[in-house]
Amino acid sequence: MPILVIADLHLDMWLHAGRDPLIALSPNLLSALDGLIIAGDLANKPKVRWPHMIRHLVQHVPAERIHVLPGNHDFYDFILDGEDRLAEICAAEGANFAQKSSIIIGDTRVLSCTLWTDFALHGDPVRAMMVAQRDMNDYRYIRSDGAGFKRIRPSDTSFLHADHQTWLEGQLSTPFPGRTVVVTHHCPHPDLIGERRGDLDAAYGSNLLPMIERFQPDLWLFGHTHWRVEAIVGRTLVKNVSLAYPGQVPVEEEEGILLRGLLTEVTA
């Protein structure tokens, strides 16, 4: 019952660079996967590129076992309120759209949502939103159809964060007899956001430690930061499973990085 979770695949950039990171993995492993979960950032320009990227993934893993969760890049040159269209693309290719989704594979429940952030990490969300609006590409390249195709604002993604957190808390409140794994694109742990801290921290993660401590899922996997770190919170392992851009990953490190997100069968 292996499941592979990969965040920040950026497959369009890898293929443009003439590289396919998945060939670093054993064909036997890929064929044995019961689930491949893309934890955000499959490709920019999703309306055009997602169909091609999913077809490429299907060369490695059957479409029905592929679950795609959108990250911030999956809305670039697209619209934030376009998730219905992303779901249609997945369905047309035989894959699964994983936004606010409970995925049951064997003895494992995977709860997935983008999450976004509340911009409250350093206690001043108003300032954090101003910095993000000025410096974060999300607020240049993502638009909103409902707002007359204007560029989105941090308040738009903060609203989604509240919605996703509420959904996730509701799911975690529902008992499950097996292992529970949370998969988000954005970071839930204030100490795992970046090696170099700065004004944009609050656009990369939120402090959800009280939530983790309350519900104690077995595992919480995330991406977005491209910083491969982990920490234990109570009995929960919080772990980054970013691949990152091809220029950030030496060929000889591809396999080890991808295997960070491999979940195997729970043994008693």
C-alpha cells in the first residue's frame, strides 16, 4: 500500500529543462503505488499545461491513482476561483482533483487542502499582507474572475485559509480507525518555513501548532518552501516534501528527495 506524496513538482519547468524527476524512481516502485499525490505546484498556466502534465504522470502511474492538489503556482496565469475548471481537467484525464478531499487508501486517510496562510505569523497580518501584495508573485499572476478579472489580494487567500482550516478541523474531528495523514501545500509550522527568515514568512506558512497538538494526526506533509526539514509535534511528524525547481536539485539527489514523501503500509 505505498503512497507517494510530492510537493512542488513544477513538472512543466523540469520537462522544459529536459529532465523527468520520476525516472529517478524504480519502475517497480512506481507500478506498485496505490496513490500518487501531488501536493501543489504541478505546473503554471494550468488551463493549458495541466492536461499535458497529467498525461506525462500517467506514463508512470495509472491515472485513477493520481490525486492533484493545487498550490499557488497552479493558479498562475489563471483564476483563483477556477477550481471547478481544474477539477474538470483532472476528470477528463481520468485523475482526481484533491482540493478539500479525504482520500482513503488501505489503512490510511489522507486529508488534503491547499491551506494558504492567515498572514498572522509575526502578529501583524495587516503589514504582512501589504508586504505580500508588494513582493509576492501570487498577487501579480493570479486573478479573480468574480472580481472582474482583477489581480487577487492577500485578503482573498486569507479567506481561503480560514475556509480550508475549518474544513480540515471538521475532518480531523471525525474518528478514523487507521492512520491519518494531512497533506497541504502551505506550511503549518512556524519553525519550518525557511532557513532565512524575512518579511514574506507569513505568505509561506501559519502557526497551526495548537491545531496539530489538539488533533495529533500521524503525519502532516507540506511543501511551498522548498526547504526540506521536519519536526515532531506531540506524536505528529511534520515534514516538508518539496521537490523544487530543477536548478535547485542535483541529478544524484532526485531519488532521495522524492522518497521523503513515500508512505508505506502501517505495521502493528
